[in-house]
Amino acid sequence: MWIWQQDDWPKFTWDKSIIDPRLRQTRLNQGVLLGKVTSQSADQKQNMLDTLLANIVHSSAIEGEKLNAFSVRSSLANKLGLTETNPFPTTDQTDGLAENMLDAVENLDTPLTLARILHWHSRLFPEGDTQFNPVVGGQLRGAAPMQVVSGRIDKPKVHFVAPGRELLDEELNRFVTWFNDSKADGLLDPLLRAGIAHLWFVTLHPLEDGNGRITRLLTDLALAQAEQQSVRFYAMSVGILAKRNSYYEILEQSQKGDLDITEWLVWFLTTLDETFAGVLKEIDQTLFKTNFWRRVDQTQLSSEQVKVLNRMLDGDFAQGINTTQYHKVAKVSKPTATRHLSALVAVGCLVKSDAGGRSTRYFLPG
């Protein structure tokens, strides 16, 4: 029995004793991240472009589709009104992906409708693209059974069977009504709402192809509504791609189970929290790098020294750098590498380890 065949579908339940502590921790890190991002003086639109680009590219990569990131970036820049130094040619598909993402994160008060979902789908599979992908965008799947299968064609493994086409219209109407009504439900935490929306829509699997990408667009919309702001500072699809195997495993497990979705919500909140932690780490690293260069007179350093320091500030050589590594990265002789490293220690850019000889390593100051 699939989850949608349960008598009380879709009345989801979860164990509050497990979910509430995890929800509090995720909310805390979300608040810390939002505070740090809004305090930065950097160009918000440029940061938003980078975040949305990561979301689009990684969401497609989850499905095994590799996009031209340069083309997607140019499409996003055009939509955001940003001027690029070296713009890249765009396509109907990349323009559609950019349009969909911006609609999902900017039009927070626009009610969700089936027409809006199908418009996203039509932009995902633009007209004229059927030569390479036979999917017709902008329409629900047909009468054929919708199954998620893997394995050999003569011995397929069925991971999931979606509701039949005869149930789909009613099921989608119920989902859309819930999505709009639950936005104002003070008893349902907005992050849990995003997790429920994700599992619910992907379980309906209403489209011939692109269900995962449309599901993650809906999740982005729900998360933007949760924060009540359209400025994006994290891309959850990055976190999902990093855990792609467990993503499909928890979906399959949840769709074969009953209406208790505790384990799915744990996975969703944990992945969201890990996404927040990753962005926080990047922000701290950027601040450290900015403050480091404020204290250093780069005119006193060679271009090779600056290059190596930037590599270290970007997170390379976490265990410190030795003379051989400096020699290879900077493309200088080993004696020159030794002199460069000694000079960097002398001006306070690096700290030398206590170990001598070949074990000597150099670290950024703490």
C-alpha cells in the first residue's frame, strides 16, 4: 500500500518530541544566517544571483541533467537587471528556468494555482525542444500508469506508483487549496509546511517529467514565504544534491509507509540545517579573508605570494602548506619558495609550525 492509498490521506502526522527540538535548532541557525546576511554591505542582487544560479543548476543535477551554468547565469542576470562583463548566449530553456525561479521566490503573495504550476512546467520544457526531449510542457501526464522504476528492462524494480490519472485532478485541487490556506495557519510551522509540501507534491507526481524540479520550486516558494522575503541567501538544492542517494531513499521509504512522516521531516530539517551551516561557513570564511587583507599591504608581496595566500584563505591547505606545495602552486623554484614563505612569516601573514625540516608547515594566523 502506497502512502496515498491510506484511508486518512493526506492527514500527515509526526512525533513532536522528535521534530520540535530539531525544528528549534534549524530555526536558530536560520535566524543567525539571516542576521549575518542582512548585515553585509555586499551587493544583495549579486549574492541573490549566485544563490539562484546554484539552486537551478543543482536542482537539475539531482535529476542527472547538466545545465550550461554560464547561460543560466546570463538569463538570471537579464531578469534581475544586472549587467554582466562577459554575457553568455541564453536559450529558451535557460530563460524559462530563470523566470520560474524568480516567480517562485519573488511573487510570495500570488496564490498558487494549477495554471501557475503548469506554466512553470511549460517553461521547463519549452516548445520546440521536443526533438531532444519528447515531453510536452504545460500539461498533466496521461492515462498511462506513472511508476518510478530502475533496473533491467526485463526485471524492473518498482520504487513507487503514483495516483492514477483519474484521481489526479481532485488530488491537485486538494493540494493547491491546502498550500494556499496553510500559509496563514499559525499552528503549522512554515518550515514544516515546506517539508510537507515537498513530500505531498512529489507523491502526486502529476507530470510526465520534471516532477522533482517543480517540487523543489514549490519548496523554494514555501521557504521564501516562511521567511517573508524574496532575497535568497541559501540554495537547498545544493544540500539535497550532496545527499542525493539518501534523498531518494527517504522519499521511497516515506511513500511506502503510513501517514507518520517523522523520518521524512527529520531528513528535510537536517538537510536544511546543513545548508544553513554551509552558507554560514562561507560567510565566516569571506569575512576572515576580507579582514586579513585589510591588515596586509599587498604592494609588499609578490604576485605568487598573493596567489598562495588567497588559495589558503579560500580553504585550501587546511593542514597548512609546506615548501613543496608552495613551489608547485606558485610555480617557483624550491629555494624561492622557502624565501617567500620566510618573508610571509616575517610580515605576519603566516605562522611557522614548530616542526623542523621537511615537516615544517605554514599556517594562516588564528
